[in-house]
Amino acid sequence: MEEENPQRNAALLGEIAAKTGGTYYANLWDALGTSAPQSLVDQLKDRSRTESVPVAPNPEWEEEWLRWMLIGLSGLLCLEWLIRRLAKLA
């Protein structure tokens, strides 16, 4: 489609900007006047706030913990079998 008509479609760009809550400027300097850079900066949202995550998940630690849990559970089952075998209950 772009190869057939390489011209800018201002109507479509304006429609997309309106639907997404933005503003379409066909010519930035004419739309904003002489203070264009500062006016454009004033329209940006403040994103300087930082949020910290108290504890990030650590997949390596979880894998190590699960490995030791499996070893411990297997050891308990083997110990239970050994006790029953020595007590002639199994």
C-alpha cells in the first residue's frame, strides 16, 4: 500500500492520534510557533517517579530450594523404609 501511494495521509494520521489521545502535527513549527521545543516538552507526562519492588523473584534460588526439598523428602522416605525393614514390619 505504501509503495502505491507514498504520500503522507494527514487525515489518517490525525484520526489515529485522536483515537489514542494524542495530537497530530502536520508541521511541528507552524503548529507550535516559535517556542516549539519548550511547548512540546510541556506536553510530556512526568515519568521521573521511581517505584521499587521489595523483593524480586529469584528463579535460581527457587530451583535450589526445590532441589533440597526433593532430596529431603526422598531421604525421609528412605529412612522410613529402613526403619520398617529393620523392625521387620515390611
